[in-house]
Amino acid sequence: MSELIKEAFQQLYPEKEPKYNFSLKYSRKFKPYNANVKLYGNSLMFHLSKDWRKISREIQIGLVQELMVKILKDKKKTMNMELYNLFMKNVHLAVPKTKTDEILEASFGRINDAYFNGMLDKPNLQWGNASTSKLGSYEYGSDTITISTIFRNERTELLDYVMHHEMLHKKFKFRNKNGRNLHHSSEFRKMEAMFENRDMMEKEISRLARRHRFGLKAILGF
């Protein structure tokens, strides 16, 4: 599999002889279509989720190149990288929708009707842990919105605010600029600001997170 890495490197740097030792492993531990790269000395080690095995070589090369320019702090761009980014923006269409929750589904429906004209297709919906630092997330590869359980028994407006933010990530995905993926574009920020009573929601969620943090410290005896 290191041949794939060598090909990716040669496309990026045709004038250079590779000075790195390459390795590539597919892991079952990763979430769908996740990957990372680590640089130790002159060793570049790529780890990809097992889902990438069934994806075309051209798209895998684009993924490797994205990781490569990121860790080497470069700004090069190739056609394979464009193919990879296009794949990631559309992979949600083929992801099975097997996770849902009555409370989260109701929240998604309210926000979809109010802010997306009912046009956003429903992703996987799940509760995470009781995190006060990561209130929600959207995972592109698995098309999954995850919400912190601190909102499970709170006012629906607070849950809806976090759901709205994650639905914006699903709608706008990301934009690549100068070798970096931007997840909060101007369009994202403009639509985020449209949420009713946004400033008040921000303050109430901050208070909720602080209350849960202090409550956890008391329980753990910190």
C-alpha cells in the first residue's frame, strides 16, 4: 500500500525524490471515512478507516495528498484532491440512516421547517455524552449529528439552537482555501445569525454548560 503513498507524493512533488519512509494502514477503530497522518523523523504514517478500502484509488490518493500537504504545511492542489473533497461533500447520500431518537428527530423537524424550508434530508441523529465543551457535532463520513445529553431535559429552544448549528454544517459542508478546510464560511455565519433570539440562546447555553461543569466537579469531589 505504500505505493499509493509514493504515487500521491510524486504527483505533488514531481521534481523531488521522496526522503520519507511511507506506511499506510486501514483501521476498524476509526469512524467512517476518517483518517490521519503522523510524522516521526523521516517516517510518514497514514491511517485510514476501513471504509476507504472500497473507494477508488484516485480518491484515496486525493485523501493522502490532503493529509500530506497539511502535515508538511504546503498549499498545493491536485485534481485528486478535488475528487476527494467532492466525494466527502456527497458521501452522506449513500450513508445508511439507522440512528434516530424521538426528541432529536422532533428538534430536527422544527428547525428544518423553520430555517431550511423542509429541504434538508434527515441524517443519523444520536445523543453523545454529557459534554459541556463539545455541545454538538456533525460527522461528514457517517452523516451523523450528535448532541450532548445536557440538552436532553432542557427547554426545546436550547436544543434547537445547537441542532440548527449542526444542520448548518450538514448544509454547507466545508470550503477548501489555501490548503485549509473552512467549516464556518460567511454564508454559514449569516444563516447562523438568523436564529431567533440568538444572543439570548448563547447566554443561556453558556450558563447551562457552567452549571453542569460545576455540578460534575461537586459529584467528583474536585
